[in-house]
Amino acid sequence: MITVDVPEPGRETVTCNDTLVFPEPGTVTLEDRDVPDPGPGEVLVETRRSLVSTGTELTLLSGDYPADSVWSTHGDYPLVSGYSNVGAVVEVGADVEAVSPGDLLASRTPHAAYVVADADETVPVPDGVTAEEAAFCSLAAIAMNGVRHAEVTWGEAVAVYGLGLVGQLAARFSHVAGARPVVGVDLAPERVGHLPDAPRVLGVDGRADDPVERVAAATRGRMADVVFECTGSPDAIPDQFDALGEMGRLVVLSSPRGETSLDLHDVCNAPSNRIVGAHDYAHPPVETPATPWTRWRHYELFFDLLDEGSVDVAPLVSHRVPAAEAPATYRRLLADRSDAMGVVIEW
């Protein structure tokens, strides 16, 4: 585990706590808030890097979702945004024994200079993994959970529609799990270009090529065993069934914003296909022998894959943004995120 230097005497040197806030739809600010106190079982963390979830966060920033949808459960404005944080422990609360000041930890906490996390819901970052790489942890866990719920196994064909961060990670983890081929589809050629240079990973520009024909050619006409929906577009989903073979699985890994119309007889019942929901919240809350793959176990596995070189996320970083410039960056992304992949905030 990485241990980094923290100022001495630690807490007394803290002067402000810049925190990214959405006060209302379409507005983003950096507010100086109080530094939180760690309670029993908690740790105070000084953030090093955090990763922007361009799908979820920009949806929340825009406010462009039905008022009665699950999106509204994120809470009322003002919203404190972010959920993929890496930082060094500054202070530990009572009853914390496994974590010490200086330890570098990953946690599902927001974009802020200082955050408090439950010590049991943090994961040590190993020596071979940088804070920037580790900041992909929460989105990696989402993609891993999707691949696990899809039951992807050795030799199966996978098609990933939508090559934002979650789609890119789903393609990588499917390949690590033994899927061959893995076909990534997007309407933006630059996103297709972010797919890894790995055996039988194929990229399809959905504007220039027919994705269904490319999947058919790559699978000797058998089509995909698993299709991952990672576009977030309700209108894109019906056509994705055309790439799926009989008795296949279409896995909704995105969070579509709106309704989708399907003929369930034709796309589900007649071919005996399964539609699988794989939201991040499907992670089990605690690790048991029957349900071992919690979010934190996926963090650990992700770090192991990074450390051994089986997965590389460094090429996915498109923007490195100082915290002071984060509000302006969010405003630009809200207007146009076509050139964004991994947006890392530096604290």
C-alpha cells in the first residue's frame, strides 16, 4: 500500500475545503466548506485525485430527467457531486486500527479537498498504482459488476454499444474475462480509437459501418452472446437487439434517461433473450461466501489488474484539470463532451 507524506501536525494546517457543488440545474461552483470531523470508524482524507463521471454527473448538473424518475433520488439541489476519490489519510477516528495517517486510499466520496469516509469502505492503493489510475475505481467497479451480472465467460462474443468510460472499461474487463471477440461501437470515431490494442478487440464507427454486419462478420454469423448498452440513449436500445444471437443477454449498464419502446415478443420472448439490469447499486452490501463481490472487492481486483498490467487506463485520460478550474470544465462538458473521456481533477 502506498503511504504519502501529509503535513504535520496534520489537521492544524488545513485552511479551506474546496468542494464541488451544483447549487441548481446548470450551475456549478467551488465552495469553501467546513472540513468534516471523522467520527468513530471514519477517516479524514486529503484528496489527491478524483474522476468525473461524465454520464451521471452531467445528467445531474443538467437536471434533464423526469421529476418522478429514480434520478430524483440523488437528492435536492444543492448537490455535492462526485463518487470516485483517491487521497491520503490525515486523521483517523476512534476505533480505526487498519488505517493510518499517510495511507493512500480509494473511496466512493465526492469532489472535495477533504472528505470523510467510513474506514471499512475504503481500499488501499498498492504501490504499483498511481493516484490518477486509482481514481477510475468507482467507474471500474460499475463496469466489473456489469460484466459479472452478464456472466461473460471464456470464448463468448461481446458487443459494447457506447464507448464512454463505462463502455471502454466493460470492453476491457470482458476481454480479460476471456470474451472473444469484443466489438466496441460508437458514433464518435475518436472514442472508437480509445479501445485497447488487444487480440480480437474490434472498433466500429457506427456512422460509417453497419454494427450488426460487423458483429456478424466477427462471430462467423453467430452474433453476440452479450450486448452491453452503454450509450444512455433510450432510442438506441431497440437496434442493439439486432446484434444479439438467440438466447443472448442484453445488459443495461448505462442509466438511460427516458422510456424505450420494445416489442418484447420479437426481441425477448421468441429468441429467448434476457434483459439484464446491472446498476452499481446491485453490488451486495457486505461480503459473504455466497455474494463475495462487493464494490470494495471490485476495487481490489481493479487495482490488481492495473498492477499486473492486464488493464491500462492511462490512455483513457483525456483531461487533467486543477480543482480551481473544475467549474469551468463542467460548464464546457455540459455544452459539449464529445472530446472527453477520463476527466481527472487534481487537488
